[in-house]
Amino acid sequence: MLCTNSSSYLNENRCLLGYCSCPKEYYFNKDNDIHYNAITLPMIGAILYDLRSLRYVYCFILILLALIGIINNIFSLMTFIRKRIRHTICGIYLINYSICSLVLMILILTNIITAIYYDKYLFRLWSCYGYPYISLIMVYTSILISSVIAIEGVFYTCFNFDQFSRLKRPLIISFLFLLIVSISNLDKIFGRSLLIDQSGNFYCIYKKYSFKYWSIILYYIYIIIPCLIHMICIICVLLLLIKENCFQKITTHKSWLIPSLFIIFCMFLNGLFLNLFNFCLTYPSNNINRLHIIFIFLLYTPQFEVECVRKPVFVLACDQGFFDELQGAIHTLDTYWSDHRIIFYDLGISNEQEILLRMKCAQCTIIKFPFSSIQKFARHIGDLTTYAFKPFVIQDALRRYGTIIYADSSIRFNSNAFNPVVIDNYIRGFAARELPGHYVSCYTHTDTFTWFNQSYTNFDNIYIAEAGFVVVTDTFLTRLIMKAWLTCALEPECLITFRSQTNCSRTSLNKHRYDQSAIVIILSYFFFQGNKGTWSDKKLNDPAPYDMFTSIQRSLGDIVRGSFEQYYLSRKKSS
């Protein structure tokens, strides 16, 4: 039990668990008020005070919720560390948030051991000093980190801040939060005393009046201000949606909005409880006691779940000459993937086209392609007919979002059944579509093979694959693939090879496929090819492991060149 300020009370009452109850002994003292911050009470004392028949229920609930929280935060931590999100500012905060939450869940499990050995002095010490102090540190630190995550979300959503810059900043800020919270809550240790009553029972007192105003200040710093921050961030996002008249975009930003709303809900109810029940009851009340336990759990609830799963984003790119064709791709995305995010890389669209895209494409984020930065090392990058830009677009999007679906402006989506491909990509990392009957050696200049230290004869029976429609997930293997593809894109002798021709055992049109040729040679190095066989008088290959056909035996999209929809965006209602 935890009392406030003394071991004797007026009217035969002892302050227990946030209110005064009636002990066997009679004590007299004028200081019988409750302290101002009920979350400093040891929760295990409240549980043991309740009906004996409910203790097993409490233990079951504690174990269940703590295990859910531990499992969820372990998987969240693994996701944040393994995926590219760890290289973002928000990702660093999420890792620190998960660590605090994981520690808190383990602390909650210690309540079970404490309940069993509660009569022992060591566990009374832990219940009075250790558990409330450490759990408060974890709760308050995670609340502050969640506030910063909300702020970063607003900066990223509303002001297009770079989420990859200054990655040391979130580490420093998180450490400062932990340090400040640890120091500012030392009163939870020095303001407590573990005493023994006339019956020989230990109980914990808290010197309320010595730390009254300090507790109020901490309550505003760690509860009220973070709630206000979350509320302001929600309002900022909603104002942006009102300004752009695109409420459909709420689903796109739900990963920012829902956690903030949930945290506000939990903090508000906890604060409401602290203010409504800041008094002493003449008789003990199990209902008030249970409310106290529930509202402590509300304070812990945001730590049980962390947003860790990111949907794949669609990546498109074009210049002003292919903008009308791009509108057709966006049209099919609006049909099958209206709630998914579209990342558009501007390769040189006009100002009018950019304004139209910003106004009518609610889920679109526009990123300028950095031609000037790359042209210092590869002058040919500005020649879009060589498709040297494509590996850079895919790599940048992969670095930002983890799982992407890249499509040329000529793609017309006809399905939303990408899950089998995305799931398989967690293992293989890269998925493209092979073109049966089209062999790599017939569509690749011999100098490209030479650059890779390969012979064109080794690729006579390997199908070429599309590079204009790929699904890529950040894995260790993908990084090796993308490194080789990017290196080739920087070297004209690899990607362009003006001085050589194709050479194959079949009929060749002497067409070089640039990005397609390079990526298939690279994929062939990392993956075994499908088994070769014959059907009637034709030679056929089984799909390679990176072929989308191995995941789903249907077309997810078609290449329709020259299909322009000049007025789709202009006629589209603002979403």
C-alpha cells in the first residue's frame, strides 16, 4: 500500500491506493489527503488489496497483456532494425520507443513475482521504490518520444522535410529525454519511505506536501504538454487536408493520426481520473480501486502496440513528354489502389503539370530527380533514352520506403492482388516479369557482357525481363543487386556501349535494351535460372525465381505504349 506523508490518519482512515480505507488500528494525524499523482502508487498493492478471488484474473490479464506487448515490440524492433526505416529520423525514434516499451512490458511481468512474494522485505522495497520509478521513466520517455514522432510526421507530411538528415539528432534527443525524466522523477525515490505499522505490516508512504507543486509541474510536462503536441499535430494535418480539399488522403496519413488520437485518449482518461478522484473516501471502495488499476493500464496501453508495418508505395517517373501517358497510369492506380501512396519522380515536367499533379493527385508525393548531382559523375544521365535514371529512382525510393512497386508511365494496372509478390519478396527481394521467347543475348550489346566479364553465349537461353515494372524490397540481396545496377548505370561502357552490336544464335534486330539488359545479367548472377524444356517444336524455360509468375499466375498490369489520357487529372474531382 502507498500512503501520503505519514503513518497515522484521522477518522480511523489510512490512505490506500489513492483513497483512505479503514485499518484495524486507530491513528490520528491531520495529514490524510491523497497525493496529486495517482500513477506513482504501486499497482501491485492495488491488485492485492482487491478481492482475493480476482487476483488470478489480474495475474492472467497482466501476463496476457505483457506478453502481447513484449511480442509486438520485439517484432517491431526487429522490423525497424532490419528494414531501411532505421536510416530515417522517425525510424530511430521508433527503435527507442520500442526499447522503452519492451522494458516496460518486462517490468509489468515482474508484478507477478512481486505478488507472490509481496510479504518479503526485498519485494516491498521493489514495489515501493524500484517499480514505480523505473516504470514512470519508461512511460514518460516513450510519451515524449511519441510527441517528437508526431512533430516529425507533420514536418515530413506538411513541409516535405528530409527524413534522412542528421540521424544523430534523434539519438541525442532520446538520450536527453531519458536523462531529464530520470532526474526529474527522483522524488519518486527520495519522497518515499517504507515503514512498518503496529501490526507488523510494511507500507509505503509518499511525502506529498514536500513535492506537491513539483508533481503538478511534472504532470503538465509529461502528460498535458505531450497531449497538446499530439492535438496540434493532428490539427496541422487536418488543416493541410482541408486546404488541399483532399480528405481521401486521411487514409494515407492514418499511420500518423491514429497513434496520436489513441495516445490523447489514454492520457486524457488518465488525467480525468487523477482530477476526479483526488479525494479521500471514508470507506474503502473496490470499484474505485479497480478504476485506479484500469487507468494505470491506460497509461501503459500505448506501449503495447507500435506501428511497424508499411504498405508498399508505387513509384512513377517521367518528363513532360510522357505526362499524358502518366495520367493513364494514375487513372488505373486510382481504380485499384485508391488508398495507396504514389511517389512521383519529376524528370522534367512543366510547372503547369506539377501544379495539376499536386492539386488533383491526393496521394502523390513529388520528388525532383537530382540530375545536376549525378551528372558530375555520369554525363549521360540526362539522356532519358538510355534509362540510366531508373536504377537511381528505384534505389532512392527503396531507401526511403523499404518496399516499392516501380512502374513506367506506360503501365496500366488491372489488379490489386500484389500480396503474393510482396510476401515472396521478403525472401528474394526483387521481382520482375520475364518475356518468354525474348532472349538476353538477342537484346544486349556484346560490350555489356564484356563489362560484366561474361560471354553472350551464356545467355542464349535466358529470357530478358521487363525493367519498367518491378517490385523491390530492401534485403541484403537487393542491396547487392542495386549496387551492381547503379554501378553499371554510371558507366557508359556498361549501359550504352555504342561500339558493339548484339550477337545471338537466333534472329536479332540489333536492339539494345539498356536497363533491361543490365538488370537481367545481374539477376542471372544471383539467381538460378528455370529448368529448360521443349514443348512441341519450341524450347521453353520454367520461370526464374525472380519472375512474378512464380508468385501469382496472372497479369497485374499491362504495358500499353502510346495510350494518352490528356484530360484525366484536369477532369478529375479534387479528392
